[in-house]
Amino acid sequence: MIHEENGIFPAVCPLDCPDTCGLLLHKENGKIVKVTGNPDHPITQGAICNKVRNMAERVYHPERVLYPMKRIGAKGEGKFERITWDEAIAEIAGRFQELTREHGPESILPYNFYGNMGILSVEGMDRRFFNRLGASKLQRAICTAAGSAGWEYTMGFGGGTSPEETLKAKLIIVWGGNIVSTNMHQVALIEKARKQGAKLVVIDVHRNRTGQRADWFIPLYPGTDSALALGMMHVLFARGLVNEEFLERYTLGHEELREHVKTYTPLHVSAITGVPAEDIEALAIMYAETSPAYIHMGNGLQHHDNGGMAIRTISCLPALTGQWLVPGGGAFKSNGAYANMNSDALERPDLRSDDQVRTINMNRIGEALLTLDPPIRSLFVYCSNPAVVAPDTGKVEQGLRREDLFTVVHDLFLTDTTKYADIVLPATSSFENTDLYVSYWHHYVQLQEPVIPVQGESKSNVEVFRLLAAAMGFGEEAFQETEEEMIRQALNYPDNPYLEGISLEGLQENRAMKLNMAHQQRYLDALTTPSGKIELYSARMADAGLPPLPTYIPLYEGYDGVNRPGEGSPYPLMFVSPPNHSFLNSTFGNVEKLTTLEKSPLLQIHPQDAAARGIEDGDDVIVWNDRGSYQIKANVTDKMLPGTVVSQGLWWGRDGQRRRANALTPDRLADMGGGAVFFSTVVDVKRQ
Ligand SMILES: Nc1nc2c(c(=O)[nH]1)N[C@H]1C(S)=C(S)[C@@H](COP(=O)(O)OP(=O)(O)OC[C@H]3O[C@@H](n4cnc5c(=O)[nH]c(N)nc54)[C@H](O)[C@@H]3O)O[C@H]1N2
Ligand SMILES: Nc1nc2c(c(=O)[nH]1)N[C@H]1C(S)=C(S)[C@@H](COP(=O)(O)OP(=O)(O)OC[C@H]3O[C@@H](n4cnc5c(=O)[nH]c(N)nc54)[C@H](O)[C@@H]3O)O[C@H]1N2
Ligand code: SF4
Ligand SMILES: [Mo]
């Protein structure tokens, strides 16, 4: 493929998006001229989003970093000069050796996330390298950590309803997700189900694109979802709408829960959530009486102080009605676990000589850079853009500005983070590499092989860490292995029966191979909670100091309908900043076609809140709190309840503009899993 000048070649979308689409790259004269969907992909079936239709613009972007560089200006200024790879690798290896000698390898911290979902890129040679080095460990908790923990306490195994099954649903509740933008093929399945009579209910703090399509949109105050779910449970038990047989056979703690939810009356819950009591009744009855009923949980729920509990509580609902036994019923939070690979073989934790090193939560990177003792003296950033995406970016930048911090950034672009680098390394795009991809939603494993040659002098993550290992004198075979060998090791994992039958050869022939889902039939008998049942009561949560039964706990920073800010409160509005339609987190924030579509960062503000501040639609406004400020345009709309403002999209802070939502967000950790709490933020707004 790589050597052919013209033709159409299969590829995989590498982005952190549940759909993990099959792509076709159209090449003319050696260059990709068009990206389309691969109609042969059983789930994504040839449809792709507008972002990735513009992927060639990103791959051949004039600002793409094509050579290693070293800093010649102040940190953050973005002034660099070209150096050779030999110089770059020698400098990094030299500094790492010196730091290891003088301060121990714990003074070095990798910082990465899933800018490229390729398993070899972010869970392969990189992990081997940092394990062998003995670097500090990173807790990668920026995305779904809180909710995953909440699900795990309840259900154990981290997989739910399969996409194909959702076609059968008659009721679909999308709860805290904007899937029209973030999971478009699930929407396609839902639209098919609707043609057969299914109803779509969307529960969200703002009427997002998905809410606009719903049969019923239910707005509520941020962070009050567990109260809403508990109110539904109250109605289900009180009206005898639960499936007693299911509760008896498959759950633990239903008697305790039945007693516990008595206090969550619709009236009480209505006051907390802002959802009318009769709507809570109606929703519960609709959920009990429509079958199959499917719940799709999004990230909006998890990025709160009580995010783990929100997912934990909603995950209990299908157990109350027995919807787990109904094909097309049940729930989805993530299907990642079905595709678990042999991570020990990939990441080689055995290469670490001392496993007692510290672990640093990526959500607290600013704080860690500023206060940890012994300090982090070197940061190696790849596949992530913390200066934009991490909470409390003011602190992150202050940390990155430290003169004594040796920072390496490996990326395709001079992102806001890269500007703080001492050494910049150019990264390949995923279309230039071999890698293995799985989805955290559908069940297909896919292979990417290089379609175009590497651009400029860029190198893949695997190659960079291979070179660094060699320069550091790490002689283990693990650092010589080829991509193909690593893929074989990843797939060789008898502990995960769903992987049965997937092989490198099969992938080379078929591109996409389905996991062996026959094992899913044993789902309810193979739960991995301590009791082997769905734990409505969780002793492990009690041990962890959490309420063992689903419970509504108000946000640490934020308001529900009972606890509203009083007159003169410094920050009376809740600020929610989810992703936008045209970017993928901060990726594409520099692709003109897509920034043009998004125009500029917008603050959706309710007419009442706008009027109280003399703000009109289109006004330039400042949003601020103790952590920072954000310059933005007002969009006066009643898509939220009064008291909540929403700004979608993670914009780059170009030209000194204060365009970062995360300047305002807290770096506290959620109730579970060390998760991020982006959406538990209070602010005020004024005209500029
Ligand atoms: N176009 C696009 N697609 C993406 C991404 C992107 O940036 N752009 N990012 C990708 C990534 S990494 C992820 S994790 C997923 C995330 O995708 P989703 O799971 O869809 O989650 P979000 O888009 O973060 O937030 C969804 C919704 O939660 C709402 N929300 C916030 N707080 C609350 C609350 O307390 N209760 C309720 N009920 N709703 C609340 C927000 O208003 C928002 O509409 O999307 C992936 N796909
Ligand atoms: N306010 C607010 N903040 C959020 C969120 C939110 O909803 N609101 N969402 C959060 C969530 S869910 C997530 S997952 C995080 C995501 O945050 P990140 O994981 O940081 O995602 P991106 O902003 O897409 O940055 C990925 C970077 O990786 C680079 N990259 C791509 N491919 C490669 C490669 O092969 N090699 C290397 N070395 N680099 C590569 C890209 O160019 C890009 O700069 O953001 C979080 N931040
Ligand atoms: S970003 Fe998502 S929807 Fe768009 S092509 Fe990639 S996987 Fe498909
Ligand atoms: Mo994410």
C-alpha cells in the first residue's frame, strides 16, 4: 500500500472515539486526497464523521512538525530550532541518565493519553520503556475513571450491551452523552430502532444535538443524576414494577435498597434535580413498561465530584426491572473489557526493578509539577495536550514553565503544550504506521498498516521508544521486537475468551475481525463482583469509605435545586464544558475547515441569567472564577435550566487569547477512580 502511488486502501480511525470506524484512504500520486468510510466495516458501514473526512488536511497540514527541534526561546514562546534525531535522542537519553543517577528515575514522568488509540502506540513500547527506566507511574484517569469504578462496583466486568442488540430496543435512554457528536453510529442504530417504534429519551443538563432529536428531553441540574435514578427506583419499588425473580436470583442487597429508596420520593427528587415530580413518575413507569429498554451512559455524568456514584446508581436500574435478560435491554457505559489484550506481554511491568514507585494522577499534573517533593524533573508528553485538556490549566502552565523541568513533547503539531517543550519530537500520523485498534463500543478488532510513507523525519511512538531504549543501553529483547511480534503477543491472551480466534494473519486478510461474542451468553453468570451478582449493596464500597447503597451526594462545588446560591454568592452559575462536534478533544483545533464550522467558543447562557447581567446574544463576555478566566461569545438560549452555562469545545489558546475552558475547571478528584471533575465548576459571567 505504502509504495503504491494510486489506489484506495483500508485504514482505521485512530481517534479516541467509540466508533473506531473502518476508513478508506484514496491515494493519488502518492498522497491521500480523500478519506471515506469503509462500507465493508460491519458496524460503521461506510459512514464517517465530517472531522475525519477532513483528516488529509491534518495529515498534510502546513504546520505539521516534521523535524526534531530544540527550544531557543522562553518556555511557552514556541521558538525552536531544528536539530537532528541523533542530537535529540542523545540529549534526552543523556538527561534521563543524569537524572536517574542524581535523583533516581522517579524524577521522570511520562504523560500521555489516547491521542492515537493504537495499542502499540500508547500501551506498548512506550510502557516498556518507562517500566524499564523505573519512571514515576501515571494514573490515566482523565476520561472514564470515575464511572468505570462505579460500574465495576456494581457489575464487575467492564462490558455491557452490544451495539447490534440496541436495534431491538423499544426505549432508549441516552443519559449524559451527546452521541450525535460523539458516537454517531449508535445514533444510526437508534434511528433504525425508532423506525420500528422505539422512543428516544435524553437526560442532560443542556439540550445538545442529541437532545434536539429526542422524543422526550429531560433537563436537570448538573450532578443530580443519581438523585433522579434513585427517584425512579422509588417509583419502581413503590408501584411494584420491579422484577422480583431477577432481583432474587441475580442481585445482592435488593431488600436494603428497597428500604433505602423510600426517602427518595418524586417530590424530594424533583426539588434536587429540577425535574418535575410527575415526569419522574412517568419516566420510571415508561422504563418499567417498555421492553427492551436500553440505557446509554455518557461521560457527562462521570466528570463530576459524584461521577462514580452517578454511574453506579444508574447501572442498578436494569437490574431492578430485569432488563439484563432482555436482548436489546441492559445498559452501556463502556464495552472496552470485551477486547482486553495481554497487557503484561505488551507493557512488560516485569521490566521494572522497583514496583514501589509513586503514581501520579494525570488530573493533578499542574499541582504535581508545582508541589511534589521529590520533584518531577522531567516530563515526557505524547498523545495528549495537557495545556488545553487537563483541569486547571493555569496551574498546568505554571508547572510547565518551570525552568528546571526538562520537558519532551512528541506530537504532530506545536500544540499549546508543545510550546513548553525543551525538545520537540515529530510524530507520524497513524496512517504511516502499523498498529492494532479495538473499540470501547463495538466488537471489531482492526489492523492498520502503513498507507503513506512517514512525513518529513517524523517517527512513530514505537520507534521513538525503541531508539531511546537503545540509547539508554536497555538490551532486553522487548525493545527489539517488531510491530507484528507485539501484535501477536497482545492477541495471545487465553484469560480473555472473547479474543478467541483473532490472529494477526486473520486481520491481515480481513482487516476487521469480530470478537468471539458467544461468551456473552454467560454474561450474568460470569460477573466478576465479589458475590458474582449485581451488587446493589456493595461491601467493597463500604470498605472504601463510600456509601454501600446508591446515594445522592451533592457536588462539592456546584448547586442542586435545593441548595441554590444565595444573593451575593461569588459564583452563582454552574459551568459545563463538554466536547464540541467538530473537534476531537483538542485535536482538529488547528484545522481551519473545522474551526470555521465551529466559528468561536460560545457560552450558552439562559435568557434569565443573561438579562440579570445585561448580556445579549452575540456579546463578548468573560467567564471567571478564582482559578482563571475565559473570553467567549454569549449565545442566549433556553437549552439549559437557569443557573447552568455551557461551553462546548476544547479550543487552542492562540494569539494570547484566553480561550480555554479548562482555565476554570478544578483539579479535584471524583468520588471514585481518581476521575476528573471538569463539570463541577462554578463561575460568574460579565460583558467584556
Ligand atoms: N465530536 C467529538 N466526538 C468525541 C469527542 C470530541 O471531543 N468531539 N471526544 C471523545 C471522548 S474522549 C469521549 S470521552 C467521548 C465523550 O462523549 P459523551 O459520552 O457523549 O460525553 P460528553 O460529550 O463529554 O458529555 C456529554 C453530555 O453530558 C452533559 N452533562 C454534563 N454534566 C451532566 C450531568 O451532570 N448530568 C447529565 N445528565 N448530563 C451532563 C453535557 O451537557 C453533554 O451534553 O466522546 C468522544 N467523541
Ligand atoms: N473541559 C473539559 N476538558 C476535558 C474534557 C471535557 O469534556 N471538558 N474531556 C476530557 C477527556 S474525556 C479526555 S479523553 C481528554 C483528552 O485529552 P487528550 O488525550 O490530550 O486529547 P487531544 O486533545 O485530542 O490531544 C491528543 C494529542 O495527541 C497527538 N497525537 C495524535 N496521534 C499521535 C501519535 O501517534 N503520537 C504522538 N506522540 N502524538 C499523537 C495529537 O496531535 C494531539 O495533540 O480531555 C479531557 N479534557
Ligand atoms: S472520529 Fe469517530 S465517527 Fe469520526 S471517523 Fe473517527 S471513529 Fe468514526
Ligand atoms: Mo475521553
